[in-house]
Amino acid sequence: MKTSTSSRHVSKSKTSKVNPNLGIVNGIEVEPHSLPYMAAIRTTINEKTVLCGGSLIISSLVLTAARCLDGATEVEITLGAHNIDESEDGQVTLISTEFIIHPDYDRDSMVNDIALIGLPSDVPFNGNIDRVVLPGRGDVANTYDEELGMVAGWGKSKRYRVY
């Protein structure tokens, strides 16, 4: 599977239900390694293999969804990948047992569906691996209401349970 994206308008004013079966389906393949912060996260939960995406926020920390870690004991994180089905130059794969799920995460409503994975060592930044650029302190009042947002991950061409 290759990295792909989908764009949607972000709106706080509209009520939407979270559907945990949705993922990136029929997205647009991105330029290889143009999203160097992307992390592929694989784990096994209740005897099912789970594939999720995440974002490298510092050299030792990945941000992801809590549902990707809820019930897991360890995770495999791959950084620097465009096609996660192939070994590519510059890829780094690590195993971690250190993660924090938001204490108020609710698996039924998906409220507070956020978690952090601590990497066992700092990952060196290179052309294929870098941290995501987050909004700065000057953006704290920005709601981003009605702005176009991008979702990225390793989607499939058919509907499968991939977060």
C-alpha cells in the first residue's frame, strides 16, 4: 500500500458521528516521501492485525489514534516509507511497548481518540523522515473552522477496516 490522501472541509459547526470503520478509501497517491512525518503503525488487538497511521511529532514520539493502541501490548512503527509493502531505502522500523492513551478515551463514542507512542530511541531526520510541522503558539485562537484539511495514510482501494 502506498501513501495516499483525502481532503475534507473541517467544521466545528456541523455535528458528525465518528464511524470507526472508515479509513482512507480511493485516496490520491502522494508524491513518494512528500509526507516525511507519516508513521505506519502495526499491532495485533484481539487476534486481529491493525494498521494505523500516525505522525512523528518529535524524534522520539508519534501521535496516533487511541483506537489503534487500545488493547495492544506492543506496536511496530515504520517511518520513512511510501510503500509499506516494500522495503525502501531510508525506512526505519522500531518496536515499542511505551504508549499513552488519553485517560478519557471512550471507545464507544470515540471521544478523546488520541494517543502517543514513545519510540525506544530518537530517529534521525533525513529526506524521508522528519517531524510534522504543528501550528505555533500564535495560532492558539485559530479554530480552522471551514478550512480544508488533509487526511493521510495507507488506504486501500476497497473498504476494509484500516484506520
